[in-house]
Amino acid sequence: KIRKLKKLPPVGPDEVPFEVPEGWVWARLGDVALIEMGNSPPGTSYNTTGEGVPLINGPSEFSPDPLGYALLSQYTTEPTKLCRPGDLLICVRGATTGRTNIAAFEACIGRGVGLIRAGDLQPYVNRYVVSRRADILAMGSGSTFPSISYRHLAELLIPIPPLPEQHRIVAKVDRLMVLCDELEERLSNSRALAESIAAAVVNKLTAT
């Protein structure tokens, strides 16, 4: 079971952006998931020799794919907040606010990172949070150094469908993402070919 850390306000009818199908419900992210904000250990405890536990301190440990796995690059001998494998990690400070990755191993998370742990809802929650990255970044705007708090994440509205529907949505989103990657690769190859042809034509014209 997912425990709630703080009492959240109920979802008001004026907050709901659109109607959901029968069987769905609007909820706050903090009511369906455990949210923890990281806490950086002392800098003197950092090392790259494998002493202690892995440390995920910010985007430098994130892989490029928003649902890719966080990278192992440093350790701490004085861990504070720990994530578990499968947790969704999210950057909560600076220009990378809203950037996500998935924890592949137990690690200490620094103050620039938060975790979202949603049990059976995790695959659906992961993709929903990724889809709201721009909105999450906007929550922390208004200063030269954007940042979001526990409250920002916990109060985020999320439409919750029945579990079988969640599985169908996740499968469809993943298929579409694969198609997008394939199209992007083809476009990149086409652009490279066009540039190569253009360069060849220029070389031919300037050589004559």
C-alpha cells in the first residue's frame, strides 16, 4: 500500500480540466503515489571508488530517455533519502526541472531529485508525469532558479482509469513512441542524404 505523507485538499469540480470516462476518477498524485524529496549527503562523503551506496544527485546521473535508467557515477558513505529500483526519479531544481528517469538500483537521492513510487500504477503514472513535464517546469517558474516542492508534485491532478485500461494506454503509448523514434531516425537519415547531395553539387559546380 502507498501511504500518504500529508493531507491534500480534495479535487474540486472547478479544477477538473475535462470530463473522464465512466470508471475513471480524478485524483491528486500525492493521493495515489508516495512522493519523497531528496536530501544531499555531506560532500565529504562522495566518492567514485564504490564505498557506500550509489548517489543520484541530479541530471548528470540521468540518461537521455525520459523513461531510461539513471546512471551510476558516484557513491556516498552517508546516505540520506533512498530510492528503490523502479521508482520514477524527477529533477526538482534548475533548468532541468521536470526531467525524469527510472531508478535501476537502490541509491541515495540528492536535493535536486525527487522520487515517485506508485505501486501497480507505476507504468501509467510514469508516462503521465513525463507528458506533463512542461507544466511541472512552469510550476517552479517565476525566479531565476526554477524549483518545485513536494506540494507541487503532490497536488498535481491525474486522471486514473481502471487498471486494465491503464495497461492498454501504456502499451499504446509505448508503440507510438517506437514509431516516433523510427520516424525521427528516417528523417535524420533523409536530412543527412540531402546535405550530402547538396555538398556534392556545390563541389561539382565550384570545380568546373
